[in-house]
Amino acid sequence: MSMDRLARWLNLPETERVLDLLARRIAEGVMAGLEKSGLMAKLVEQIDKAQAAAQPAKPAEPPKLPPIPLKPEVALSLLKEQAAKRETALLRKPGARRTFVKPTVTYRVDPRKSAEASPGPSLAAPAPGISGPAVSFSGLTMGAGYPLPPPPPRPAMAKKEGTRAVFALLYEEKGRKILFGFINQVRFGRSDLVERVNQFYKDLPGVPLSEEDLMRAIHYHKLIDVLYKREEEIICRHLRKEKGSLVKTAQRLKMTPEKLNDRIQELKIEERVAAIRQEFCEQIIEQMDLRQKLDLALTKSKYLADLNIEQQVDSAIREELKDRLAQYLSMNEQERQQAVCQEFGLSEDLYHRLARRFGLEDCQDGGEQVPAQNAP
């Protein structure tokens, strides 16, 4: 067949169908030959083995041991033995400490005599190169023992950053955060702040810190405004609690009144402090009645002197006493005392104090004297 005829035959429409049929027949013949020869079964077996090897193998279960037959009598005896061991362990005395035997004078002079006298250390042949008998302490018996000295204490573990001075830590950024936190926790002033910082750095060299050291660090971190604001709040709060008394406020803040005045001037809060004190002064002079003013004048004169209104309160009391005591001038001393004590709720001691301070002792029966203006 020439090439031209072959090309024409391949271009026929039935040629594709013939080739497809031919390929199918060849494939069927090959598969049939593989099955007859047994090669197909071997190929399938190898594929299954490869897939099984790829999967993880399951762990083999341990063999189960057969149960050991145990009679009830044996089990009961074992339980009793264990209970007896526990009881003896509880009743046993504490174990002896490590001891060593103090050698006697005879042993130090002549070890042979000591070995013959008592079963002690056994004598052995001298070691080569050493003169005298070699002593083996394997047979040494425990006699009157002496306790060994206790082991030395363990050296204290150095705290992290323990070799650095506290001043180096205060000037770091971490020290700024610590100071800022302690400033906001202060309750009584700078002494409280110094105490808190020293407690925090108690294990570091350089402690205790003074107030001057702490103020340098606060100025370095530019926290002085925060400290001033916190101190202003503390002073004003305690001043209101003590009703304007500077002496009581200083006691609360654990400082002297002079130091409190210096602190107020340093913080530049004189006007605010004066406004708080003036508020309580006006409350005493304008809002309190005669009975309340008498109670303050007779029992809390130091508080009025602290507010600088003692003379004003005394003048107001004298003005009101002119009309109130006029009705008692005609009475005798005992009747007048009972009437005044009943009206103002005074005890006998307070009445005598009132009489001495406001001049009631000079009033006679039927007299027209009024309380003295310059009573002591």
C-alpha cells in the first residue's frame, strides 16, 4: 500500500471507529493474559501491602496476667501486718541525729589496749608507706555519742538588682512609675511617702532614704506638681475633718503646726485654707445658739483660739447673757446656780467655770451688775 492510499484511508470517516475497536480488543487481550498468568493478583497484593504499611500500626495490648488466688486468711494477715507497721512508725521516737564517738584517752595513747578492752575498731595491717597500725572503723560501736554541729546555713540568694544602689533604680523609668504610684497612694504627707518607698526598697543598699533624697528624685522625674496637688488635697480634706483647726490637722499629718504652715506656704494654698477656716468661723458665730457657744467656750477654748475667734465668741456670749441672766440676779447663789445649770445643761464644774470666766461670782442678790468684760 502506498503512502497516498494510506493517507486517504485514514481520512475516511470509518477509520476512527475501526481504530477505537482495535484498541479495545488489544486492552482486553492484555488484561486476560495478566489474569491467566497470575500477575494481576500479585500486583493487587503488593498495592494492599503498601497501603497497610502507610497506615500507623495499632499498639499491641499488653497480655493480661491471670489473677493470683489469695485466701481470706492470708489477706487478713497482710492487712494486720501493715497496720502494725503504721502503729510502730507513729510510736517510734524521732531518729537520732548524726553522731560521732569521742575517742578516749586510752585510745589516743595506745589503740591496741583500747581494742583489747572493748570491741571497738579492729586493727589491720599497716598501709604501705605509712608507719604504725592502720585502723579500720568498720567495727566501731556507738558509745556515748556527741551530736555533730548543725550544717552551716545556706547563703541567702541575692535579690535581683540587689547589688545596685537604690538611687540608681529611682532615677530609671521604672523608678518614675513607682514614685508616681506611691504619690497617688499617700494619705498623710511626705513622711508617709518616704515610709512607703523605704518599705518597697528595704533589701537594697542605700536604704533608708531621707525626704531630701526622695525630693531630688521627684524633681528629676518632674513629678513635683503631682506631689503638690496630692498634698493640697490631703491638707484640705483633713482640715475640713478637723473643722478648720490647724493644730489638729498637723497632728493628723504627723507634723508640727509650724511645719504645716511652712507646707501651706510652699504649696501656695493660703487662700484656700483661709476660706475653709472662715467657713467654720462664720458657722460658729452666726449659726450657733447661746447653749452651743457656751459649750465651745467652756470645753473647747483651745479650738476657738486656734480659729482666732475666742474674743468674738466671748463678746457674743456676754451680750446674750445680759438679758438671760437678768431674771436670776434676785435669787441667792444656790438657786441661781440650779436655774442656770438647768437652762444651759451645765454641770457644777462647768457652772463655776462660767462664773469665773464671765464674772457671775461678783453678782450679789438684788445687784445690777452684769458679766465683766475683762474676766480672766
